Amino acid sequence: MSNFVILEKEQFESYLPKGFQEIETPYAKEHVYQGTTDKLNVGIRIFSSVDIRTNKTRGVGSDAVRIVFWDIINDRPLGKGKRIYRVEGKTRIRDRIQERIDYFMKEAYNQTVIDFGYVKAVN
């Protein structure tokens, strides 16, 4: 049987590895964090589902933690990203967040970033 987990901001932040910092985004209603990878211009952005008004995650079925590669040059996501559901059963959410970040770090070199400013200048 799985248990739905409600996280507070400080608890969520304790799950993140060193180097991830909270960033301000004008459109998000949740705390958002970003970290760098070994590949220049590819970051990892984590949408926490921790509401900025309450500093707690939203209710059951309302949202999930989302992680996505981030194109630093063009300030946009690379791909759709992956959800991490806030339930605990056989695995803990902390472990799943760490596993997903590790996976994204390893896969960063496989991401393609196009510098549209450069392409426009060449044409």
C-alpha cells in the first residue's frame, strides 16, 4: 500500500544535492530549483510542487514533482520532463528524486542545445 506524502519547503530542499538553488520564475506558483550539469548550457530544473503561498506541497492528485533538462541559452525546457509522484511504498520519494537527478546528470551530454541567436546571425 502506498502513502501520499506532503512535503514542506525545507524538507524538499534537504532532498536536493549541493549546487541546486531556488530560482524566481514569473509564471510558477511553486518553488522551482535549478542546478548545473557537466554539459555547458544544459541545466536541470526541478518544479517542486511546493506551493509558494503555503510552503507545502499541493493536495493528493493535484500535482507531482517534475524534473526537466533546461536549455540555458534559450531559457526553455528541453523535452517534456519526468514526473515523480509523491507516494511512498516500496521506495521513498527522497530516493526517487535523487535517482532521477543522478539519471539526468548522466544523460546531460545527450541533450542538444541550439543557439538560435548564432543560427540567425549566420543566415
